[in-house]
Amino acid sequence: MSRIIIRRLVLQGTSYKRTLSFNDGLTIISGDKTSGKSLVLSLIDYCLGKKRKIDLNVQKELDEYCDQVFLELKIDDETITLNRLLKEKQTKISIYFCAFEDMEGYTPKTVEIKEVMHFLMRKLGINEYKLIKHQKHSNKQELETVSFRDIFRYVYVHQHALGTHDFLENKDNFKRNKNPHAFKLMFNLVEADKDDLKEQLINAKNEIEDTNRVISGLKSYLKDKDAEDFNELSAKSSSYEKDIQKRKQEKKSIIESSKDNSNNENEMYILLKKDLAEIANQIFDYQRQKNEIQISINAKKLLIEEYNIEKAETDATLEVNYKLVIADQNIECPLCNSTVLNQVQEEIKQKIIPEKTLHKVKKEIVNKVNLVSNLIISDNKNIEEINLKITRLAQKQAILNKAISEFAKETNVPFLSQIDSLNSIVNTLTREQEMVKECIRIHRKIDEKAKHIIELEEEVTRLEKELAKLNVSEKYREKVFEFLNTQFKGYMTRLKYNTSGATYIDTEYYIPYYEGASVYEHESGGLLECMQLSYLAAILSSKTEGYALGHPGFLLLDSLSKYLGTLKKNEQNENGQDLQNSEFIERDRINDPEVYEEIYDILIELSVNHQLIIVENTPPEKVDGYTNYTFLNGEKGLINININEFRD
């Protein structure tokens, strides 16, 4: 049973950083209105693929201090960090296969939102499901994928949907039509299409082959660099780091010792040093570009080898099946001497079209080989151009080094030669360390690809099983709804509603009913909220029993007291009177305190096996131990300048 746990949300800008950590069970975020509580859930939603951008015209503090957000997740035993920018390239998400603090040593996979949703579906062990829909203003049809975002509507309920008819974004016709299919995906109730499953199976197997080629290319690059031993690379990197820190400390000591001396360093010397530093950086960048192009060339060479094998197999097929000569003669019947059709000839004639097809396939393979070969030629030309640039820079570097040696003789700055020497050593060590780190990143990328192959192989196994057993068992379906209805009615009873009437979850549209009316028909906000919470709690409970395997296993809920009322803590006497105004304020009253308390009892019970993150203005005292953050209006909200990890 796959489960997602949200570990951390990190807000970051050029000079500001704040990390919010969450419990594996229940986390409460409380505080004043407009203090940024709901924004926490919106940013989690944003990192998990929300299409709509964060409105920075409204979130002015976020706009001023932050330009990107990170979300660290634990999916089963794997830690993953998602990164999404706030002000540019918002359609892409970067995936780091590590914890947030380890990101420097990993190369991210930056992809479009759609691919991240597919990635999360695969992590949850859910097959993609495609619906046929009509294009806008047209009779043409197209396929629409039911994605992680559709399932996520059963996970995150924002404050404007809870207790309203927009629950599960019901007011959006397109999303409303996809909700039943998302429900079926969560509970494995989809009647699979055989052709669709076969297509997914082929795609998964092809992706395994492509990933294996990438791994071969990366390993070939490491072999060329004599960097196949990961432990040796790690040791080298640590050694470089120690040397760099040692030289920097020596430089600091020298500078401290020379503070009392006058500084008459020649201006031309400073200019020459700056030019040399820029040249060194340019050479380093060009060397890095060469390495990247060489990786690409190695991958293309492997691809050509695959094409040549495929071409050889096609040639062999043509040789065996289409080069045989059969005598063109008639056959006579031994009984009546009549001419009989030669069946062998007919079979050969029927193979004329397949032969053309094979020639066409062979031509396509040759075209592919030529295309990839031309790309390799182009890459080699790029390497030649880069080598020429490096040669020219090296010549300029030699000239400047000769010139700077002359200026160094004329300057009378104390300890200058020592500082210059240390700078040169530090720069060299840093470049060498960066090359080692790059090889370490490639090793980790290979590990990442290897894990991806394991996931694909698991998907292949799952798809093959589903092909063997296409129809959903009616017995299983009955068990699912029997459990859901029992849980739903149980929670509604705890929230003080009589469930002796028609209280159930509909087996066609998969929405909750109370007294024969759906969650979109009742008018009372309090009743709607209780129906919705009982429905979501029943789904989450069913995951523990092994039913809702496609549910991510956590809930994000905003403003539970919206239709139940609330009281400010420690401001009422035992009779419920406001001590500040000395008279009772009706709008601050909890309409039904027992129901409100029971809701939090249910949440605490669910948090034993699942993660829940709740936003509430003033939650009851019983959950004080679960309250991780309390935001206040103004400078002590979510964006709190006094809590800046960069400054610390």
C-alpha cells in the first residue's frame, strides 16, 4: 500500500528562507485571518501540480521575499523533493530524488506538470485511465487522462469548498464529470480496456529499453573519466573540501596579519588578476560543455548500434523469406486431370505486401542511422569549436600570466605573493572538486534510473496481471461499498445525525447521501460539512483496510469551524460570555460544541495511520499538542522576517 507523507515545505528567495515541518500524523496550523495559514496548503497544492499560479498580487509578502518553493515527500521508503518556481517557468517542476538538504549532490529531473502527475500515479501503483470527451465547439472527440490531480480533489478541500456545493469542485462541469472515474481509480473499480492496457504495457517496456540505453551512456562516460568507483569519488571530494578549507584559513590568517601594512597594489595588477579569473572560469565552462556533448555522443553511438542490429534482423528476414524461388507451374488432379491451383504460389503472392513493408522498415532504419550519424558529426564539430576557443583562451592566459609576473615584482604589497598563490590553489582545487562532484551526480543519476527501471518492471507485471483479469469482481465491489457505507454512517452518527433513513454512498456517482438527498442537494452548511468530512474519513479509513489503494493517504482541510462557529480561547467565562465585552456575542459562538469536539476526535483517530494537515483559526485545546505553527497578522505571519534561516 503506497502512501505519501509530506515532510517539509520550504519557502526560499535570494535572501530569505523558511522551512515548515509536518508531523507524520496530525498537524494543526492556527492563527489570525490573512496571516498565511491557507497559503501553506495552497503552496503544497502548487508543488503537487496545481495549474493555476499563485497570485503574487495578493500574496505581496511572498512576492517580495520568495521566488521558489520546495516540497519534501516520503513515498513508501523513498524521499523525494519537488521544486517549483513562483515567478517564471511555472509550468515545470523539478524532481530531486533525495531530501531537501542533500539536493546539492543530485541532478534534478525537470519536467512538465503532466509528467509529474504520471510520475506520482506510478508511485501510487495506479494505471492511467483515459476518457473520451468532445472537443469544444466541435463534434470531434479526444482522449482525456484521469490524473493525480483528479484524485487530489479527494485529498485537499479548501475553505471555499468545505460545507458548500462546490465540494470536489462540483461547479466545474469538466471536473465534476471526471470525479466518478477518479473515485473508481482510487478503489480499483475501473473496467479496464484491453487495447489501452496493451498500449500502456508496450510503452512501459519501451521506456525500460530507453532507460537502459541512458544508463549505458552514463556508465560509458564515467569509464572514460576513470570515475567508476563511487566511494573513491566521495573520498576525493571530501579530501578536496578539507584542502580548500585549509587554504582559505591560511589566507584569512595572512590577511589578518597584513592589516597594519599599507596597500599600494598596482591597479594594473588587479585588472590582470580579474582577467585571469574570468579566463579560468570560461575554460572551465567550455570543458563542462564538452563533457555534456561527449555524453550525448556516447548515447547516440549506442542508439546506432541498436539500429544496426535491427537492420541486420530485417535483412535476415528478407533473405530467408523472400529470396526463395518456387517453380511457376500448374498441378493436375490425378483423378480427373483438371488443373488445380498451386497453393504455394498463392501463399507467396500474399507475401508481396509484407515484403514491401519490410523494405519500408529497412529504409526507415537507414534514415534513422543517417540522422543520428549526422547529429554525431554536428556534435563533433561543436567539440572542435570548443577546443579552438579553449586553445585561444589558453594562449591569452599564458600571456597574462607572463605579464602579471612582472607586475608582481614591482608591487610592494606585503604577503601579496602568498595570497596570490593561495587563491590559485583554492581555484584549482575547487575546479577539480567540481569535476568529481559532477561524476558523483552521474553515479546518483544512474541509481535513479535503475530505480525507475524497477518501477517500470513492477508496472509491467501489474499490467500483465490486469490483462489476465480484466473484469472487476462484483463481490469485491460489494465489499468496498459495504465497508464505505458502514464507515460513513458511523461517522455521521458520531456527529449527531440520525442515519436510520437513506444514508449511503451512491454506487453510480460515488457521492454521499443523507435522508435520500445528495451532498449537492442539502442547503445547511453545517450538514454539508459533516457529510463531506464523514465521506472523506470513510475513504481514508478504507485505505487502511486495503481498499482505497490509489488514495495518497493524507488529507488537507481548511477552516473546519466555518459552519460550526468558534470561540476565542481564554476569553469566555464558564457560562460562555465574552469577558472583554461583558455580553454574549452570538457570531463567536460554537453552534454545536459537541459536534465540533467530535470532529477533532475523529481527526485524531485517523491520524494514527494517516497524515492530516488542518488549518483552523482557533482549534480546541485538545489539539494544542498537535499545533506546530500559530501565525499572526502582520510581520509574524507565514512570511516572518524574524524567522529567516539564511540570516541564522
